[in-house]
Amino acid sequence: MTFTGTTTRDLIFDVGASNGDDSAYYLNKGYRVVAVEPNPASVSLLRKRFAAEMGSGSLSLVEAAVSDSDGEAPFWLCEDVPGWSSFDKVIAGYQGSRHRSISVSTCRFSTLVERFGIPFYCKVDIEGSDRLCLDGMTEAVTPPYVSLELPTIGSAAADTETSAMLDRLKTLGYTRFKLISQVTYRQPSGRLAAIKARLPTSLSKRLTLLDRRLRKYCADEDFVFGEESSGPFGEETRGTWLDAERVRRVIAIIRRNRDLSDWYDIHAALPRDS
């Protein structure tokens, strides 16, 4: 297939579909969805949950993990928290969770594009392996909107990975960025992040819970977000779009906070005239 660079504007890739909460939201907004998920238990759940949508063709289920090659690879299945299943054994075993190795099918991001087209938005949440999806994109094959999970706070490796992720997004042509809390679905203010960074961890957690009660964005019209939802995307995300350096500064403030009760997604958008 020859890529034309044309975006399929009613198409979304849900890479790391897990229990399908995000796919359900995108379907509710009228998009066609490609749900990508390697965990056999999650795949079974998705088949049952979206049987009608798969029958109508509005949802396509790809039973694979996005990687740098098409084939098979070892994958760590987290038995206690399926959403922590990962290519990374440490993530799958987080907080002592039971985990075991299985073999899963893998596919490149470009393989998904060849099959389905360039999506309007690509949500990526594949537990420490988001760069595998990002590295499969090119300037000719780039969704107008993309989101990725911010690497785990509190380690030098996470800082390096975050910097590389932002550099890669800039190389692909993304110029607008937001850091969206997965507790409130809003962009944190630099002032609040700085206050939390100076507090003891216990007090910071209390402030996070208070912030959630006061500011949680729970629903989009008639759709109520599930516990594992990533929330709104694109122009519907709350907060002002930032350039890469400003979002780096907000991340740097957050990095000083050892409170892990909040976590974040990086949303990126191409220039408006793209």
C-alpha cells in the first residue's frame, strides 16, 4: 500500500484497549475504532462487550501488541491488575502483583495503518512501551492528535524516556502539547504542582484527593467516564495548549513530587492548519 498522508477523520486507534472504556467513549461520539489489545483475558472481555459493534464494523479488534516488528514476542501478563500487563516485567509485577510470561502476536504501527488508514486520533497506553508505537510513525503517517502515558515519575530512566518522547513528537511535527491528569482529566497548573512538590507525600496525596473531588471532569454530555478511561482527547481536553518547552517545565515541577497518586498523559496535536 502507498501512503497518501490522508487522515481518516472518523477513525480512532485505541492502542492498549484494556477493558474497553476508552473504545466505548469513542464509539459513543460516532467514531470507528480499532482496538488493539494483546492480553487474552482483556480480548475475551472486549469481544463480549462489543459484539454488536464488531458485527456492524464500527469496531475492529486486533489481538496483538504494537511493537517494532510483526510476529510474536514474550509478554508479561499481570494476573492481579490486567491493565499492568506489559513487555516490562517490572511493570507487570508492580506492588508484588502476580505475573507470568506468555507469547503474544505483535504488529508494527505501520501495519495497522496499512490495514485501516491513518487515524484522526491515536490513544497509546501500553505500559512502558508507548515509544514502540510512536517510533512507528513518520511525518507522512501521523495522526492529527495523539496521547501517550507519561513515563513513571521518580526515576532517571523516566526522565530520559520523557525527553526522548517529546523530542520524537517534535520531529514528527507536533507543536501543541497538554499534560492531562488522569485523576481530574485537566491540565495541572504550574502553581499547584509547585505547592504539591514542596509538601510531604502524605499531604500531597490529600491535596490530590481534594483536587479530584472539586475538579473531576466526570462526563461528556451523556457519557460517563469509567474508572479506567483516559478521558477526552484533542480539542476537547481541558487547559491551554503549550509549546514543548513549557510542557517540559510543568513536567519538571511534577517530577519533584514523590506522590504517585496522580498520573498523566501527554497529548500532542499537529498545527491547526495540518
